[in-house]
Amino acid sequence: MTYFKIVRRAVLVIFGAIVALYLSNASFLARPIGSQPVLVAHRGVAQDFDRTGLTNETCTAARMLPTSHGYLENTIASMQAAFAYGADFVEFDIHPTTDGHFAVFHDWTVNCRTNGTGVTREHTLASLQSLDIGYGYTSNQGKTYPFRGKGIGLMPSLDQVLTTFPTRNLIINIKSNDPHEGERLAERLAQLSSDRQKQIMVYGGDRPVRIIQERLPLIQTLWIHRLKQCLVQYAALGWMGYVPAVCERSMLMIPINYASWLWGWPNRFLQRMMAVNTTIFLLDNYEGKGFSQGLDDLERIQKLPNNYSGGIWTDRIDLIGPAVKAGRRSVNPEPNQKTNLQHPLKVRHSF
């Protein structure tokens, strides 16, 4: 065999390998996993806020932005509204109480958003539910507080959420890294039927969420280290169609600027993840520091592939939901065209 024939064969083998690699990861050869995107309403329907210089200590209620609705995050009414706006999942936050319950509330302390003081988990449920959760909201540096007096008794418990939405998809965020919290939550969720557990996801601190994963395998889970492990291992091995075990039975929250680097994105990747019982949710861009928020405007969403049918995580389900569900992702809905919902907190904003 001459030198040129050897080179020719080597070139053909390499070319064939490249073609095979391309075709095995070609998105256009894989069918979408659904007919339209799946929407997650982060904290239900919430008041938006200025994210400039945001830290873990920022009082976001004091940074409220003009919003056309009167809902407060993490309340039963805001969750009902989120589903009415087209959410497929509602995400909410929980804290254990001193009397054995779970309160649905975001902040580590009640100082920012309510008229109370102290660490959230150092209260009884009755104490927390007596607070005015609309007390601290202002959009003009404290000149007016449009929700004061309107949020008394609106903080729900986990039991109330589960009872109110017995068949809806829910995502629970554990705010601590305390394994005892995972044990308590696992005990509560274990009381649910197998079919109901499949409709619930849990994410948050590594240690408590690991307990949920171990004890309740039907519930999809996520913590930050697991997310990093999954994406790094998939980037290294996904070209051959292999899905690492760490990715199985999970929910993955992926910034939109990272998604195109995933082997088989979007359809082939989504198919592979669905096959191992893992759900994908897209976030807005992550630039390596600070926070990545939800996809909150349709200009971002319209850049997704036309047949994208994975998840979209949003803080503005009131804007995104109606447009996406109507199949008009590139058109911003007018405020009076969103829905005919009646808002529970009738308030005239002073912005």
C-alpha cells in the first residue's frame, strides 16, 4: 500500500467519524419532545424589582419596579394567577417553622418584606401568618408603600399549597443546607401518592436535597454541585450519546448562553434528558458572577429555536405566559390582553 493510499484512507476514516459524530448529535434529526415550551413561574406572579448590584442581603421589596398587577410572590393567589397565565409549574420557597410546619416565604428573615423581625425559621407558623407580607414594598425609596395592610395572613404553609393544588406541577426550593430540613420535607412528601410525587421537584441546598433524592426517587432534584457535575461530564462524554448518571432524575437549570454548547442542542439533548427522567429549564444569560434570572422578555425567547419544547424559567409569567401559550413568542402582549384575571390586591401604585 502506497503512502498516498494510507493517507487517503486515514482522511476518509476521519471524515466518516466527523460525519457520524455530527449526525448522531444533529438536532434536526430528532423530534421535539413536545409541541411548545413548558413554563415555570418563579415564585408565582411576583412584583419585579431592580437587580442592579444585587446581593444575598439586598431587600428586593424596597426595589419594586412598576408592575401592572397586584399580586405578591409565594401566595396562593399569585400561584393561582400563574397557572391562569399559562404556567405549567409554579416554584415556591419554604422554611421550617418552630412548630413543625413549613412556611412558604422567600427571605431568610422577615425584616425586609414584612412588619416583623427575626429569622424566618425561628417563628411559629401562626406567628408568620399573622404578618403583613406586603408591608415592605416600595418603588420610590419609601415615599409610599402600596401594599401595606394588604398582605396580612397571606403567607401560606406548604400543606395549604399542596391542598390547594392537588394535581398541579410544583417546584419546591429549600433555602438552607440543613439536612434535618431535608428529612422533615421527605417525611411530608412521602405521604403523597407515587403519581403525586412525580409532579413535584425539589432543589436547593446540597445536604437536604440529597436526602430527598435518596428517599423519594420519583421526585426530580437539583443542587448546584450536581448541576455542575452533570454539565461538565455531559460536555466531555455527550458527543457519543452518553448521559452521565449524575444527570438522571434531575431538573437542570441552564443559562441560555450555555445551551448551544450542549451536544445535540436542542432536540437531541432534550430527548436524551427526557429518557433519563430529567427536565430542562432555561434561564437568562449567566456572565460568571452575580445571579442569573429567568427569561423575562420575549425578545430573548424569540431567539430560541422555533420548535423548542423544553422548559422556560421566568419571573414574569404575566408577560411570557400568554404570548408563549398563544404561539406568538415574538409579540409582546398588551397589558389589557393578558387575561381577565381579577387581582386580589386592588392598589393604585405611586411610582
